[in-house]
Amino acid sequence: RGPVVVTSETALPASLEPFTLRIPPEQFHHVLAFADRCVGESATVASEAAVLGVPAIYVARTGRGYVSEEEERYGLARWCRTASAAHAVLDAWDRDGDLKPLWAGRRARMLREKVDVTTWMMENVFRPCAAS
């Protein structure tokens, strides 16, 4: 399906070494933002990919509420309990062709519906403090 890169906070087995992405940690989200797909066992990374508009699959036996919301409400992520289920989703996505325009629209909707925390903090915490 394309080049595969692996990131991990722990040591990887030798068989995965050729796929290891060696970048400074602070560059991770730049790489993620330009990925075609994100498949992994980290709910956090799947969610981050979804928020960046990258089709994401979270593979694990247990779900996470935030990934479920991104899946059910916005169609930005998928939770798969098995690797074979993840393969089936990837096959479906491959049949759908270029997902970037569709995901960009889904991401835009999600961002419209969410609170901008920085703006909220400035309006509700910092400005009231400065006025007193």
C-alpha cells in the first residue's frame, strides 16, 4: 500500500528496525500531518491523526471514548479490535480512492463544532484576571 514507518517510545524488535522513523520527537506531528493513513495501537496518535485530517485506525481490544466520537460523529477514525478488521477498513478505503478531500471536510466540521481552548482561556481566564 505504500511506505510504512514505525514510531515507538520503547525499543522495537530487530524485524521492525528497517521501518523505524528516526526524527526528533518534536517533528512527529509534522510527519503525521502528511501521512496518507495512520494505523496503530495508540489511541492518542490515532486521535491526533484524525484531528489533523489523516484517516486513522486505532487497533486495540479496548476502545477510547474520544476515538469513538471521532468515528461515530465525524467519520475521522476507526476503532478495530483486530488486525484483520483493520485490513478490511484499509481495503475499503483503498477502494474509495483519494480520501484527503473527504477527510478535510470532516475535519473542518469537527473543528467548527469544538471549542478553541486557547480562545476560551483568553476570554474567560486571562482577561478577567487582567481586569481585576
